[in-house]
Amino acid sequence: MKIIITIPAYNEERTIGILITKIKEVMHNYEYKILVVDDGSTDKTPLIAQKLGCIVYSHPQNYGLAETFRTEIKKCLELKADIIVHIDADGQYLPQEIPKLIKKIQEGYDLVLGSRFLGKIESMPLIKKIGNRAFSRAVSTIIKRKITDCQTGFRVFTKELAESINIVSTHTYTQEQVIKAVKEKFKIIEVPIYFAKRKDKSRLISHPFEYALKAYINMMRIYRDYEPLKFFGRIGFIFILLGFLLGIFIIIRILLTGAAGGIPRVILSMLLIVIGIQIIVFGFLADMIKR
């Protein structure tokens, strides 16, 4: 079976060479190639990868993880891969654990996730840990199956899964691949892995509050895209509840004083209820379109 090990990289000249060397040490008994997708690096990342004999494809500018992952899939299928190994370039995932994930593919699984939360985490900022767990809970709710680490950048999957699942997200590929794999009835398993401490400062969480905001927005997108009826239904229910409570207040005031206390309150109560009903209708329409 032909294995392609894909490494998305953006300005990782300090770690990419070490990672590639360790991969070669581990994979000497396999038929494999290493594909480095350079996402517009401005340092020596692509040159180092080329010197170490990797196939290198460079984006003309930085497009982000989702677009880089789409490029990886396209190039791996062009290279006739049977098994695709995706590992981040920062050195936090251990190459010596690649065979452990490949073995699960050989046992019949289609997508193998290296779970940091089932294994050992040497170091992870608290805000990132909370965000990862929140994402995993959201995805688990959607697919009705517990996934401990849907955000992992260490995963192995088959050619069939790569051909069947089209990644359309513009913000992240991780949750989308897991959700669609479950929807398409592919076999998924998580494997405990070791997650090492990053040797330099993470670009992802250089601003903790910005990271938290992006994580929250992405989580809302997951619910919106995959559970539109629940997403819009809950928002609509909040509006209806506010309108209903305001209506009760108006009725109580009429009973006690004989006056509603102003026409605007009555209009606001009716408006909140109507808006809530409209949002729920949007949810039903979105759910019909999704299906």
C-alpha cells in the first residue's frame, strides 16, 4: 500500500527538517513519500524540505489550514496514495507514532484520529485546551458519538475517504472531516498519542482573547451548518420567550393599574414573538435544504 505523509507548513524552518528526518527513520519499512504543502512561507521551510527529498508544493501566499488541507488531498490523490498521513510541522506530534495509526487503517478503519486527550499532553495553554474540548463536545453532539479530540492535527485516512469527502469550510478542516466521515458511514477510531510542548511561541494563540472569540464563532458555525433546526430553533425560542415574558408583564400591569404602560411595550412584545417565529421558520427551511 502506498503511503503519502503530508505536512502542512507555514514558516516552520526551525522544526520541519527535524520532523522529516524522524519520519524517515520511522518509515524505512514502508513504501511512502513525504509531501510538504508550503502555505506561502517567507522563510526557508520549502528549501529545507526539498533538500531532504520531499515533494514540495507551495502556495503563492498564505491561505490558511483549510485551503492547505484541500491542496494536500488533491496532491495525494494525484500521487495515487492508498493511505494519507496528516501531521503538523511544528514537532508537537511524534513521528514514531505514525505506524500505530497506520496499523488501525490496516485493521479496517477509514479515519484514525490521534487523540491528545486520550494520551499525554506535555503542555497546552488552558484557553486552547478549553477550546478543543468545547469543539469536541459540539461535534460529539452533532454526530451522536463521543469524540475526544476532533481538532487533532495528527490523523490518518484512506484514499476512499479522501475521494468521498469534499472539504468546503473556509475556517477549519478538522471538524468537517470528522462529521462528514460519520455521515458517510466510514469507520472512525481514536488512538492515544503524545503531544509535546511547542519549542517556540504559538502563532495560533498569540492573542488569547482573539483565539477564544474565533473558537466560539467556529463552534457556532458548526451548529449552524450541521444542526440548523436546533441552532435557529433555540435562537427563535429565546425571542419568543422574551416576548412572552414581556406580554405577561403587560397583562399583570393592566390587571393592577388598568393600563398597559405604553403602546411601545405592546408592540415590542408582539415584535419579539413574530421575530422568534420567523427565525424558527428559517431553521426549518435551512434543515430542509441541508437534507
